[in-house]
Amino acid sequence: MKKIWAYLLGYIILVVEGTHPERFINMAFTRGIHLWDLTWSDTDTLMVKVYAQSFRTLRHVARQSNCRICILRKQGLPFVVFRFRRRRMLLAGALIFFIILYFLSSLIWTVDVTGTRKISAARVKDLAAVKGLKPGSFCFMANRDQVEDYLLRELQGISYIEVKVGPRSQVKVVEKIDPPRSQGPCHVVAKKDGVIDSILALNGQPKVEEGDLVRKGQVLISGAIYPPPPEEDSTAPKPPPSAQKPLRYVSAQGIVYGKFWYRFYGEVFRDEVVEEKTGRSARIYCIKLGNKEIIIKGPHSIPYKYYRSQTWRSKFPRWRNKTLPVEFVTIEAEEIKHVRLRRSYEEAVDAAAGSARKKEAKGIPKGAVPVKRQYKVLGTEDDNPVRVVLTVETKEDIGVIRGFTP
């Protein structure tokens, strides 16, 4: 805040020379003159900063303390305005520029709608335009709360909506998720082969236990509820299995986790050529007008023999269904060099294991939770490449719903 206040009022950087600059400092403070950023060049020379309005008083202090002051530099807003007092057209042009910039930033250029699935994004934009949220309108003409309330009233099946008003306005929609309709009697069956890790039956009768090996399509939780088996009696005849009938049929529900194993292979050569970044990079900024490119900043071509590059393109937003044929292109190139790498056996094993882990990240199904990993090195230390097999044990939800007819 002190720096901002000093810039607004204006301050002067002075060089004070004399046999006793300390007397100059003491006399200035006793007269209420604020000095800051005192820097000694030597025993007789001092550099200080003072407010511009206190400079006249400071001249009398310098005379009484037998010191000489010299203005090194003038800083602050008053001096900037004074410097441009004769360049009125420049000031007028800067003022007009900021007015135009403020005007353009107050307009709504685009309205983006995200999160829609069943509802049309065009319908959301049409309803938002009723409350002033449309391209070409001013930002202050669209009230965020009013737009949100109106969209929630008019759109059916919306649970949440968020509106951001600005030059690039956004409408984020979250649609309601209808609960699944009752499918009648159904089983929970296995969607693939595996070993049961845990089972929790919320509704229905469990048919498997932990550690059981199940096949795809096997019933895990049955929707047919049977009576409990009778106590064993050696004298009573046992009823045939076909005589037992279900007490009732339900929609089975539950959570069944299974164990699964995946294998991933990784190999690395002990002697190979790899790419490394040198740390040098170049950027090219250009404007593309149709088939012509005009370079604004940067070299005319990438000055490296080997490099990796990325390109970013941006266009003007659409206005009244019109698009300007102008495109801003930014090209960033990073220089690389080819280095011959010789690995030890341990380093090659670690690199091969890392390669297998990268394949694991892509190969494990979504929702699977890794429980245990086991590495195995194939071959001997003299082999090239060095090969590693990674075995991953995962825990996954194995149950799916399948209806049936009683």
C-alpha cells in the first residue's frame, strides 16, 4: 500500500552529498519529512526517496545542513501526466482504446452449454436468451439468479443448473437420473469368470461363498427365495429336490466382489539410443490469413535438427453466424538429442518393470482396484533385452442383474 500511495502522490529519488549527511536526515525527520529507502554509496553520499510535495521544504534542510541534493529520477502518476500534457492526441487515443476495450469486454460473445444429454443444448440457449443471456447482449442485462430460476422452471428433468455470465458465458446443466424401474424377479449373475472375494446380499438368497470359483452367467444371488433346509433326521424320508418350491420371487440385489489376475509384459534393451531434451526451446507466433502465414514473433523456421513440437490454434468467436478467416497459431518446439544409453542389469530390470506398469495403467478395466503386484524376471542376466512379467491381482464388482420368468 505504501508503494501504491507513493506512486499516486509522486516521489523523487535524490542524491544527497555532504560532510555530514546524518545531520540532513535528522533535520528532515524533525520537520516531519518522510524519507525511505535510504542507501549509502559511501560515507559522504546518500540516496533517498521523498514525496514530491516535500521537496521544497527539503531544499531548506539541505542548505542548513551544508549538504547538496541532486534529483536523480522522478517517479509517480503526477509526473507521467505532466510528461504527456502536450501529447493530447496520444492520451485521447489511449482513453478511446480503453473505452472500446471496456465496451467489448462488457458484451456476451458466446454461450456454451455443457452437461446436456436428453435435453437439447439449443433449447437451453433459447430459454436463456429470453432472460437476456445471448450473444450480442451486455453482461449486465443478464441476471444470473433470474436465468437459473427461469431455466429450472421451464426445463423438466433438471436437478441442478449453474450460470456464469461473462464474455464467454457458460451454462452447466445436471440432468436428473431416474431410478431404475422394477424389472420383476431377477438374479445377480457373474459377468465373467473369477474367484469370489466377498459377497453382500441386500435382497435375495446367496448361492456362492468366499473362495468359490464361478463361471460367466452363474447365479450369485438368487431372486427365488427357498425355505431353509430342514434339520437332518435319519428316520424321516428325504424329499426329492424337485419337491421344494420357492416361497416367493424377488428382485435380487447385492454387491459381489471377485478376484482377477492380469499379466503385463515389459522389455528393455540394455544398449539403446534414447531421446533427451536439451532444455532449449523456440516459440513462433503467427497469424494465418487463408493460405498465408504472417510471423509476428519468433524465427521463420525451427532452428533445431531434432525436436518435438506442439501447435495451438485459436480463432475469433462467431458473431452473428459469421466467422472471420483469421487464425492465431502458436508453435512451440523443444530441442532433443539422441543419446546412447547403456544400462546395468538392475537398471534394465527397473526400466522393464516401469514399462509393464505403463501397460497396467491402460490394461486394467475401469473400476478395478489393484490388491497385489508381483514381478518376475524372465531369462538370465546375459539376455538382451531384459524381460519382466508383472502379475496384478485386482478386486472388481462381478455381479450384474439378469431377469428371469418364474
